[in-house]
Amino acid sequence: MSIYKKSIHLPLKSVSLMYYLNFSSEQADQRTKRYKENKSKHELIVYKTGQNNYLLIEGYEKYFSLLKKDPNVVVKFVIGDYASSLEARYAAVRELLTYERSAWITKMQQFKILHVNYKQSKNTLASKLGIPFKKVEHYLLDDAIPIKIRAKAAECESGQLANAICRSTLNERMKTIMYEFITYPPKHMYRLTNDSWKLARTMILANMSELMKLSNNDIRFLIVRHAIEFRKRSKENFSYDMEKLQRKTPIPLFKSTYIMNGKQHKKSSMKLRK
């Protein structure tokens, strides 16, 4: 927490911002009322970056609520006694993390600035922000990962796996298929784990040329059957089922259904190879 030196009155729009928050008019009204009732608990704190230049560090929710009501209003800002711009930025990100509804990409951008521009390691980020290392990974995803997958990976707490898939030697088609399995919630039956990822990667790399002949749905089926479900003798059965799919032979998935060409069909008389 910053030690306050002094205050200054400035137009809302005159201060620089690190990020943006969106509120409806109704939400802005509710927040503004709360701020009036608890003035001491909701300060607008800035960091002086130069002569007559100020960067908003804490109080973003209040700032945007006031901005929604009257963008031209002049308000009181407290000048925070931060030791450096780095300390000020850490304070801003700590507050940002308390805004559960703020966009993942907003948080990702701030983490990236600390990591890249300020050369802060992931361990340092975790320590300074008071969060688990795993959470840091959720906001420092590889730029090569599609933006929608990055957002979903952060939401589903699968950032480490997203990075692992992205940095693997799989081709882009196989990566796209594997990304799907990290977008499921943590307890979902098809959720990818570290162990199932390693198994799937090994099987895919060992059978790449043959897999490329199959549809995406057939490849997903093989991954579920032999990596996600951890069947015994997985490598041997993987090749066996892959050959079956190439011949368009139906393979039972469960007792009452089977998958063929990516579609689920009713019970078959076929039996799985033991």
C-alpha cells in the first residue's frame, strides 16, 4: 500500500490510464453512491510521471464510475509515494486482479508489460503480486496461441498446458485439435492433464503420417480413447484403432454407442480388441 504525500485536484480526463473498465449507467450510479458514503476507503491514487503528468494507479473502478456520470468533472487525486514506476505498476496490477469481471486480455497485457518491459521473472511476479505461480502462467501465454484459446485457457486454469502444446513439435493441425481439450472445465471428463498430454503427444508424433489421413473428429476420438481415458496397452491399441478408422470400420466408444467418421452411432455388435 502506498504512503500518501499530498493531493491535487485535476479533471478526470487529464490523467493517464493503464487500462480500461466498462460499467453500465446503473452500475456507475451504484458505485458512485457507495463512494460518497465511504470517501476514505476509495481514493483515486496517481503516480507522478513528469511535470504535470500523472498516471492513475489505484481507484480504477471509482474513476470509471465517475467518468460515466460526468467526464468533465474535476476531482481530488492523491499522489502516491511509490518508490518507483515498477512499484506503482505492481500496485495497479494487484488492484486489477481484484476486479473479477475485468477482461482476461486486460490482465494479460499488464502481466506482459511487467514480464517483458520490466524484466520481472514469473517467480518474482508471483511473489510480488501474492498469487500462485500457476496463475502467473495463465496470464503469460505464448503469443502464438490463438487469442480465443488464450482467453479460454486462462478461464479454465490450463495456461501451462496451452504453452506446452504451443511450444511442442506438433504441426498446426494437431495443435488446434489438442487446444480443444484444455478448454474444458477442470473436472470435465475430457479435460487434458499433464499425463494425458504427454501420452497424446507421444502417440501423435509416432503416428503423424497416418493420422493426417484421418478427419479431425477421428483424431479427437483416438485421443479421448487412448490418452484421456488411459486405456491399457494404449500404444498398441492406438495403432489398431487408427487402422480401423482408415478402413472406415466402426469402433465402439461405450457399451451403447460407437464412433465412425466423427459421428456417434447406436450399439454395434463389434467387440473391442483386448
